[in-house]
Amino acid sequence: MPMPMPMPMPLLLILIPILFPAFVSAASFDTGAPMPVLTLKDQHHTTQTVDANTRVLIFSAERDVSALVETALADQTADSLSAAGIQYVSDISAMPGMVTSIIALPKMRKRPYPMMLGREEEETAMFPREPGKATLIVSEAGSITSVQFIGDAASLRAALGMAP
């Protein structure tokens, strides 16, 4: 039986990002690191992108934290968040598909601002997180200036520079 030929190295290097997107997604959230580029669909299936123009990124990975963020952003709109350079990413990968489509997405679609949704665990695995807290990543000129973990809506509003 003939031995299979090894894959040429250049082809292997091209295939790694395609077959294993987590390798590409790996990002550093250290102060001074560039804001990672991330493209996800929002609750309306519209493509949204986090990039160097994002000034503030809010990330939630738990239901209670998502509710905290919803409370903090209750009076915001797509235009107000966009003008402030604020984007919101929510990891919904642990939510059962039926619950997502029948209950959660219809509620999310009522929000007047976009929520980028991580539907697969690897899409948001790189984000730092603490249990019960929203992650707030602040950047300036495309470089991360701080990462904070915030456990209540009033503190999140204050960190975002919003009135109480």
C-alpha cells in the first residue's frame, strides 16, 4: 500500500485559519494591544464588526450579565451607541437553539441597538470574563487602554460616561 504524501507546508499554513478559526481569533487584551477585529451577526442577522474604530466594547457571557447590560443601555439607540463608538457582544453559545430562536431572539430584536451575537463558543472564547460581571474593553486609536469587569448597571453606565 502506498504511503500518503505529506501536505506541502504553504498549503497547510493556508488551511489552518480556515479549519481552525480559534487560532486566528486568539487575541491579547493587554493594555497597548490592538483592539481585535471580530465580525459577527447581530440579533437582526446584520453583519457587525469590531475593529480599530471601536472605542468601547461591552461583552457579556451570562444571562444575568446580559440583563445588567440591557438595563444599563435601556435608553440608548443604535445611533447613540455608534456615535460614542460603543459596541456590544453577547455570547449566547450556551443557550439551547430552541430557546434562542423562540424566546431570546424575539426579545433581543426589540432592543433599539445592535447586539453582536456569539452563537458558537469559539467566536467569543478569546474575551476576558469574570463570573457575574460585564467586560468593558476601552480603546483609543485602535489600542486597548483598559479592561474592566463591572457587576452592576449603574457602574456600567458611569464607566460609559452616561448619566445615572
